[in-house]
Amino acid sequence: MSTFTGLANPWKGKGKANGLESDFDDLTPAITYRHLHAQHFGPKDPLRAIALCDSDAFYATCEQVRLKVDPAVPLVVRQWDSLIAVNYPARKFGISRMDRWDDALKKCPELKIVHVATYKEGDDEPGYWEKPDTRTHKVSLDHYRRESAKIYNMFKEGLPGTEIEKASIDEAFIDFTRPVREKLLERFPYLAKVPDDAPDGLDSTLPPPPPISWDGLGTLIPLHPARDNDDAEVELLEDDLLTTWSDVALSIAAEMMGRVRADIHAKLGYTLSAGLARNKFLAKLSASYRKPNDQSILRNLAIPGYLRPMPFQKIRFLGGKLGKALAEEYDVKTVGDLLSITLEEMQRKFGEESIWVYEILRGIDRTDVKEKSATTKSMAASKNLTQPVAKASEGSHWIRILAAELALRLNEARDQTPGLWPKSIVLGLRQGWQIYRSKQAPFPFSRTVTIDLIAAAGDKLWKELIGFDDSRPLPMKITHVGLSFTGIASNESGQQNIEGFFKDSDVSVKAEDRGTKRKLHSIVEEKHASEEITECQPSRSAIATHFDCGRCGRRIHISDDLAGIGIEDYIKQQALAALRTEHEDFHLALDLSKLPEDGVNAAKFRPDPPQKKFKKPKSKPEPKPDGIAKFLVKK
Ligand code: CTP
Ligand code: CA
Ligand code: CA
């Protein structure tokens, strides 16, 4: 196979001085006709183009749009005494989410303050009240969820052929690989056919790409961030010489991304910021390079310059205990500092799973952009109580408020997908973060979703967990009440097939009773520890946390902590993908060790060799400290 790329990797050689050149050795892979004409694009595809698109100051913009306020007016969204969103004009006054609302007002007297909508008992719908009270009201994010769905739908309509994964209420990953491939072949028809004189047939590398005009496509993250302006021209010149087909792919994705961002702004009033790169991790990281209302493009060759100086604790999942442990263990600050730590060393100290951290630091992320299925979802409504429940009979009050939210959301979901119904209802009660008790019950089908129906089921669960006898002491100090629907599925043909629907749900409720009852706890997602935020998440079963090896039959799990509450799906996917690669390589290493000399060469040309050539530790890693996951649990 030819390895001619038409380009030298500028990081090879240049990096030699600090001995790091091999840290980023996959930036200019050979791109062949075979890659270009592949029908399936895996995570190793060298022409992958992924975006993360995030709404600017989302909740604040939702209120600005709803109230038709001039976007230049400083505006914040208030929840009780704190702020949950600050628009960009308000940020100019030094106002941040950390401020109390009255301090923010001091910084900017003309600040427009909007209190988030709230439910109160007895109301079917949330409203915007003059003086909502945390003792009687519960925050509603329904409006933001609806606006979020509108934006998502515009992505879907405006970006045919892409894969879109909603990552949170205001952001989504978009995989442009397929439509970009089509555009490439349309614009450069000479790529459609392998030239007759191509030395390696389908495996020949593509001819050098044309120069790219990046005008109007966004902000290019520079190849050499440290250079001053005088070097800008040199850089431009160099850029052209170093252009790869992967850059062309990113530029086409940027065109599409820019168009849909402009459409969304024109139609709905939201500005969005996006990052474009070869994988999800880098796309997410690039999205905040320039905000608001811009998109940033991270070409492969710019990855080392972007990652190395970055304080690694800024990377989301290295921001917590793991980042701290790494910083203390090695007395380091930046991603670059961590690159000298070998995989073996990292795995010895932090467990086998740390391979995904090792890879992330090198800009490698193999996770797919996967649309979450519209069904098999759960819905959770919850309330953190500033004053713990004082009497057993207070339960009904909170259950009714939560039931109103669930009723509204289920009815809304049914507008889109008729026949949606949850298999179970779960009541979860928490005392701080330590104690959690929950109870679930099957939720019988009914044609209409009413607050009464849900509240009655919730009350029944409360009765079983706590009772309603005010003369007896409460069995726990309740600081959090959550009510959720799980196993929401659609009876596709609406009402015709009710019987079959019942059968299905019975079967799986039984299955849940048998084995996974405890796991249902994780469905009550807590996004932001101190605030009451409810999210519609796919139920735990939607995201795989293990895989079965076809070769040795072992089931490999990501650790429980990683699989649990508060860890985003894409992080779970990353961990699982890394484990899978590690495991495949383990088999490869075994195979190689068994092969005779010339067999080793044959094995090198396996059709689908693992991307990384790291070595498995020769001996088993020393006693595994509980694994990296212990550093990733919520504090
Ligand atoms: N949010 C929240 N509490 C947090 C983080 C986020 O309530 N700890 C809400 C915010 O109100 C926000 C939305 O989730 O509007 C999206 O969060 P994020 O994208 O982090 O912030 P934005 O406000 O959208 O600001 P940015 O422009 O920086 O993305
Ligand atoms: Ca945002
Ligand atoms: Ca966000």
C-alpha cells in the first residue's frame, strides 16, 4: 500500500526538539480512492467532518426572543436569587452566572431581568409570575425545551444526509461526512474514477487538493498559535501548501453549517456557535474558540498547536477529580505537559480505562455521532427543596406539581408521536447526595394523560415509601423529590393495537423487576447539582455500557461510575470505544506473539488494523486502583 501523502507532516521533525513528534502522528493520513468511495464511514475515516453546534446564551436568548426584546439589550434569566443565563450584552458589564440577581443589577442598572417560568400547584401550565416563591413553585424549562426542539428540527430539515445527535438542551453534534463526500465528488468529478495509471489501484492516494478559499466560512484555528501577526502571510502561504483533502472536507462542512446557522437566526432569532473538526471531542473544544455567533475550524495540522498549550483541566471531563489527581501526580498544567506520560504509566496509576484520556490528549476520539432514538425515553421531573419535607402529608403537594410537568411533557410528546406511553412510573427521594430511595410501578395505559392520573400513581408510591401518617417521624430527611416515566415507547399504529402494546409492556416490566430495578435510579438525571433541572434523556438501556467480544466471549464493561448519573452519553461512548480498541489490540498482540516470523508481516496487513500502535503493558498492569472512573464521579 502506498503511503505517499503528497505532503510532509510539518510536526514531524519540528517536534523533534522536544521529542514529541510521535504524539500526533495521525494528522496527515494517506487518503485513498478506497476511503473516498467507501460506503460506510467509520471513526477512522480520514475524511470525517464533525461539528458541535451550541446556542449562544441559550435560556437568555429564549426569553429575548419570546419577549421580542432588542438583542442588544442586556438580559439575564433569574431563578430565585441566582442567574441561570446571561446574554452577551450583559456579559460586557462583567455579569456572570455566578452573580446574584441584585448584584448584577448594580453592575448594570438597565439590565432586563426575567424570572424563569414556574409551576404552582393546581396549575396545568407553567407561567411567568411577578413573585414566584421557591417554597410553593417549581421551575419549568418547558419553553426552552420547545425552542430547543425547533432548532433541532431546523438542523434536521436543513442538513439532509447528516447524522445529528442532541448532546444537551442547547447543543448537538452533527456528522457531515456523508453529504460532504457527495459534494466532494460533485465538485471534483475527476475523483470519481481511479486513474488508469494509478500505482495501487483503489489504494492509490488522491492527487493533491486545490487551495481552499476560507472566506466567509468561519474562523480558522491557526497552525501556529504563538506566532505574531507579521507571520500571518507566511502562515497563509504555508496553509495552501499544507492543505489536505481532510481540510477540503471540513471547508464543505463549514459551508453547510454556516448556511443552517444563518437560516436558524433568520427564522427563529437564535445565534449559534459551532466548532468543526475531525471528531466529536475536537469539535466540542473548537466550538468555544470564538463565541458568540461564529464557527471555528480546527484542521488536523492545527490540533497540536491548539491542544498542547491548553490547561487540561479546562477539558470538561478532566475538570474534576481526575484532572486534579493528574495535576498533583505529575505537577503539570497543560495538555502538552501530560504528553510525556506513557500509556503504560497512565494505566498503571489510573487503571486500564485511562487509555481514553491518553487518546483524548492526542486529539483522538472514536465515538460515533448517533441520533438518539425518539422512543425508549424517560422523562424526569424533579424539585430540590430548600426546606426539607417536614410532614409526610406534604408529599402530595410536590407530587402534584411534578405530575403537572410530566403530563404536559407527555402530552406534547404525544402530539408528535401518538400512542407514546411509559411502562413505569418511578418516585425517587433523596437526602443530600448520600441517601436515595425509590419505588416504581407499572403505569397502566390510558387514552388521555391527566395530572390526576399521574398524581394518583405518584401518591401511591409515596404511600409505600413514606406513608401519609403525620404522627410518625419521617424515615429520611427528604431534600429532593423526583417523579419520572421510564420505558416510554410508542404504540406505532396509535390506538389500534392497544392489546399488543400491553403485552409488550408487561413483559418488560417483569424483566425490569427481575434484574434492573436498581439501575432505574440513574434515570433521574441531575445535570446541575445545585439547581433543579429536568431533562428528557434516553433511558439507560439506550446507551451501551458494555460490549461482548466476539473472539473471547468476554463481556467488557465500562465502570459503574462512568456508566452512572451525570456522565454524558458521549463520554460513556468514548470510554467504551477506547476499551474496545484496547481489547482488540490485546487480541492482536496475542495473535502476533503466536505467529511465526513471516506471519507477523502478514498480520500487519490485516484489513482493519487498530489505529493506534501503543503497546500493551507486557505484564498485567499492577493492581488496578479502582480505575479512572473513581475520578469521574460527581463531587
Ligand atoms: N445552564 C444552567 N446551569 C448550568 C449550565 C447551564 O442552567 N450550570 C443552562 C443555561 O441557562 C444555558 C443553557 O443551560 O442557557 C446552556 O448552557 P451553556 O451552553 O453552557 O451556556 P449558555 O448560557 O448557552 O452560554 P454560552 O453562550 O456560553 O453557550
Ligand atoms: Ca450555549
Ligand atoms: Ca451548551
